[in-house]
Amino acid sequence: MALNKKFAIPLVIILLAIAAGGGWFVWQNKKGGKATDQPQVKQLYTCSMHPYIIKDKPGLCPVCGMELIKKIDSTAKRIAGEPQKSEMHEHVSLSDKQRVMANVATAEATKETLNKEINAVGIVQYNQSRQAKVTAWIAGRLEKLNVNSIGAFVSKEKPVAEIYSPDLVATQQEYLLALKSREQLKNSPIASISQNGEGLVGSARQRLLLFGVKESQIADLEKSGKPNIKIPIYSPFSGVVIEKMVQQGQYVNIGEALYTIADLSSVWIEVEVYENEVSNIHLGQQVEIRSQSVPDKPLIGRIAFVYPFLDPKTRTVKARIELANPGLKLKPEMFVNAIIRVPLSPSLVVPVTAVMNTGKRQVVWVEISPGMFESRTVQVGQQSGDKVQILSGLQSGDKVAVSGGYLIDSESQLK
């Protein structure tokens, strides 16, 4: 019994020592394994334009000559706790050579006042305030028509027709007799008789004027002392004949129209504006008119009248623009394009080329540091020419890529 105790105690001590040594060995192996479990990733290099090119050291792409960039291993990124792919898409770094080859240019976002452009289609119309009818002031026969076709130009200084009227001839004779009577009665000692002569001349002269005879024609009548058989008819102003209603030799009555004359040196443009844009239209507003008949430069007119009713079929309101027509290049019934510019409130503005439309959102690339670009989602407003409003997403002074943006975006997609 004593012998068994003598061997049992050392045996237990030996077993405990073996167990402790084995545990220490296992613990050391686990500790060393933690230090060596992480794989050693070799840095590779690739081309942003040709991702199938992979090299083990930096250099130039053998296809396009661009500088190779570091190839990022997605497994190593996850182990090292680096940003995920969606986060890496937000930032792209370009070398100076890559910027030159991709033609990347930047511009600052600035506050400006843009003009909202309202484009409308217009039709050239006659200026109704510059239209008139040539009428017969007395009944008679048209002995001669000096204008025989529509479209002919007439001058207010030259007669358009000559008319024979027995009543007009008789009135001229009465005027000549009144002149003789005045000469005979002016020396009368009786004042009422001498004044009567003046009254006869005045009444006869007034009748001639009512028949359309001009002062110069009356003066010629006084000089010649003979009535004119044919009296010329004049247009009230110079213009173009747009309607001819009589023929030579025709008898006409008092007030009957002979011609319709239009002065085309000034025309009206009637444009149609949609009802949601009518609030931006006001009298006196400047309008730019472009026409294929005057392709070299636009014409400038002003809104003179806005019609007080809406066309229920087209849902538009008409606005009238008065426009000078030098050279008579604009013809009635021609189509023209009208551009009405409405000043907007000052806002942040960038070039249109800086904004990329992905279909779901608008994105710009902002240079946050030299060579480092960050994508920003923005909300755009009105566009005017080559600039567009930015309502949110940018700040004044931010540098945005105005060219090469799609190449920067493709670079981020490759990464």
C-alpha cells in the first residue's frame, strides 16, 4: 500500500506537466497562426482603358500608352476593412497624364442670373393700323387705272386712278364762277354784297374738298380757269396693293372701294404661348424673331398686345408683336420662331456639359483635391443656352468637370 502511494504521486506530477506543456504548445501555434493567416497579396497594375492588361510593376499600357494604375483586389479590401465597391465609385484619382489624355477640364460653379427661354411659333400678319382702302369720293366712271395688279407698289404722291364725274365738273365750274363773282363784288360799297362773294367761293371750295380734290389741284384749277374732266384719285399712304376690286371703265358710286393698300414696312407677328407660360408674358417685353427669310441675324420686336382669351383647342394665348420689316423680307402668312427671355432669380450655375444624366439622377464630378474627383448627385433647374441651374448638391466655388466626365465615370465603373 505504501509502495503504490510512492509511485502514484510522481506519476500524477508527470501527467500534469505533460498536459501543461501540450496546452502551451497549442496556444503558441494558435497565436502564430493569427499572425500568418493573412495572405500576402502581391500588388498588380492595370490600364483603366484596357483592364485586361495586368502587370506586376508600374509602367505604361502597351495598347494606348496610358499610365498603369494599381489593381485593387476585392478580397484584400474586405479583409482590410476598406470601402466597398459602391463607395469606391464615388472617388476617382487621375494622374496629370491621364487628365491630358482624357481631356478633362474643370470650371467653377458660380451664381448667375439666367434667362428662361420661351419658344413659340408665330405667323406674320398685316399691320392693321397700316392698312387702308382707296375709295371713290364721288360717283363716276373710272377713265384710267394706273394700278392693274395685286402686289403692285403704290405711292401716295402718284394717282392710282382717274375718274370722270359730271357732278365734279359742275362743282369746278361753280368754283370758277364764284371766283369771278368775288372779283366783281369785292369793290362794292355795300359790305354784305362783298362778303357774299367770299361766301360763294368758300362754299364751292368746300364742296371740291369733300369730293376728294386736293389743295394743289384747286390751285391748278384757279390758274388754268378751266375744269378738269378727269380727276386723279390718290392712296392715303404708300404701300402694296393686296386687293383690287374694280376694272377700267367701270362706274362706281360714292364710297365704293377701289383698292386695299397695306404698308409692309411694319408687320405684326402673332405668337401662341401655352397657358402655363402666359404669366411670364407682359407688354413691352423684348422678343427675338428668327426667320428662314432672314437667316443672317435675328430681328428684335416688342410685345404690343396680349389677347384676353384662350384658344380651347390648342390651349394657347396669342400675343402680338410689332416688328419693323426692312427690305420687306417678312411676308404675311410666313412662319417664324419667337424666343422670349424671362430673367430668373440668381442661382448656382454650371455648364450643361458638367451634368451627366444616368436616367434616374443627374450627376456631376467635383474635383475635391488636385487629381481627385468625387461624384455628386444634383438637382437641376432651368437651362439657358450652354448653362443650367443647380438647385442642390453643389456649393459656389466647387470645381466641376465640364469635359471628360464620362471617362471619369467609366474609370469609377472599372474600379
